Amino acid sequence: MKALAFLAMANPAGGSDAGSDASARAIAAARTGDLVAFETLMRQHERLVLVTALRLLGNMEDAKDASQEVFLRLYRNLGKVGASGNFPAWLYRVTVNVCYDMGRKRTASIPVEDAPDLAAPGADPHQSAAGTERQRVLHMSLRMLSAKERAALVLRDLEGLSTGEVAQALGSSEATVRSQISQARVKVKDFVERYFRRRI
Amino acid sequence: MNCGEWEERIALHAGCDLPPMEAAAVDRHVAECAACQALLSGLRQTAGLLREAHSEPVESAHYAAVRARVLSELAGRQRPRWAYALLAAAAMLLLVAVWPKARRVVVTPRPQPVPVAQALMPPVSAFSGADPLGAPSGPGTPWVRRPRPAASGVTRKGGPGGPPRTRGSAPPLQQVEPSSPPEPLVVKLITDDPDVVIYWISEGKGE
């Protein structure tokens, strides 16, 4: 028991290894056409895909469409995924690409200057400072960013990936990603401050 | 002081994305600059609010809906494969059912070209008083149909005891006696002259 406890402490990423082993097993089984195994694989990674898509696209219906497309691409590429070492990085990359594609088909990003017009008309300034309104503004703030800035910020600040992992997922250099992240942080802060200043 | 050059580093520092040396330099600058201090504070506060706003869990029904849509799509794609497999199985069954007949047809040796006269002639037993068409002499004897002659353009002119036979009619049945010794082969050649008939009798080893 003590030995096991020691090992668990010495390897805090043990859970992650177990997760990747489970993913590898599910991928191997799904590659043979086993849909039950593929469903298991989806359950293991559905939060990553759907939540990331929701943060990138801003609404649940589009996020569900994007998630569906991501998992269908995963099914088509099970052979390649098995060969690539970092499965979550692959999933993040595909999710971002699918969301890029969907974003291109919809409206372009909204200029920051126009953002206050999106606020709910007649909202009470006192209520705006709290709760629902604040959440709405914060969600909206991501829509003010360019697609690449939004992806960099979401992956780094909300998904908690390192700068290197974000660069890998976006297919960019770390320097580019750092620049995108810093610009995105400043834009979001400016948007939120400007919004509440005007409302008050 | 122009703080524009610090903005990017301060924004990175707010998310702990700077190496220790650069982070220390930013801290030193912020300690001396009120505007940059407000910037750093505002960035950290906004980042915290943003994380909080996006921390709400997604309802499990949304995950289930995605899973159902994906699995439905994949099951739809797999259906044609099953159909192909079913077709292949049916084809195999058909092949197995037809194969024995096909093999019989293939394996059966092609009939040797036999002179027309030989095919039309009864076996030698006809000369010993048996039925000229080769009717069985007793019960239990096997019957086989002789192979059709390869070419026959000649009409038989009323052989002994039988009606005239024409091309295309069924060849006569012949009694087979596996254990009996080979009988001499009799060939009757009919010429254009009705008065001239040539008989050829072979007493070889069945040939």
C-alpha cells in the first residue's frame, strides 16, 4: 500500500497516462469498426471538443454541429490518430480548424467599437454590474477578437494549455501565439471596461 | 514615460507567460508606474472574470445529443457495407448451390467424334437378335444416354427393324454392362447410293 501511495505521489500525471492508455485502447478497437469503442472514445473527450467549440463559436447549436464534425473527422482519421503521439493536441487542432471553417461561413468578427450596441437595450446599470449581464458581456468579449486571437486565448486562458501546446494546436510558432495571447487579453479587458463604463 | 512597449509583456505577465527574468523586470516597472499597475490589475481581474463566466458546466444532454448524432451518422455509413456483405453471402450461397451441376457439366468428357453411322447403329447385339435400339434385356440394368454425335447430316434410311431417324432426334439408349467384356464395334456406312452399304467391324479392345 505504501509503495503504491508513493508511486501515486511520485507520478502526479498518472491519471493522465491512464487516460491516454484508455484512449489508445478505444482507438485501436474503434479502428476495427467497433462503434461501442468509438462511443467510449467520444465520452472520454467530448468535454474537450464541445466546450472548446462553444467558447470559440459562442452558441451551443453551432458548437454541437462543430463537435459532430470533429468526431466524424476523428472516425475517418483513426489510423493517423493512433500514430500521432498527442491525441488531445490533435483533437484541439481539429476542433479549432472546424470552428474556423464554421466561423468563415458566418459573420466576421465584430469591431470593438461597435460592441456596446450589442448590449441588451434598457438593461439596468446596477444589474449590469453583476450576474447574468456580466457573463453575457464576458462571453461577448470573445466575439470581438479575431478567430486566431480567440483561439489562442481560449486554449491558453480557458483550456489551460501551455503556450507551446497552443502553438502546436494552432500550427503557429510560440512567438506568434504569445503575441496573439497578449493582444487578445488587452482587447478583452478594454472591451469589458468600455462596456461597463458606457452602461454606467 | 512611454509604456506602450511594456503592454505586451504586462499582458503576458498577467497570465504568467513570461520567463522569470522578464517577469522580474515587469514587476520592477509596474512598481514604479501607476498606469501599468492599473493595466496589470485590470488584465488579471478580467482574466478571472472570463474564467468564471466560462466555468459553467455544459448540460449532459448536449453531450448525449452530439454522441447520438455522430453514432447515427456512422451507423448510416456502415449500412451499405452490411448490404454488400449480405449480397456477397447470397452470391456465395448461389455459387455453392449451382457448383455441383456446373462441375458435372465441366467434368463430363466431351464426346469423341463418332461417325454418324456408328451413332445411329445399334450395338453389335442387334445382330444377335436383341432390340436394335438397345432396349434393356432385363430389369436392373443401368441406362445411359449416348453422347450426341458431333455432326450428322445424314438421314438414316430405315435400318433393320426401326423407323427412319433424322438429325436432331434423340440418340438411342444403350445398355451398359460394366462387367461384360468389350464387344466388337460395328460401323455401318451409308453412301449416296442406296444400294451400297459398307459395314466395318472392329474387334479390338473396345475400340
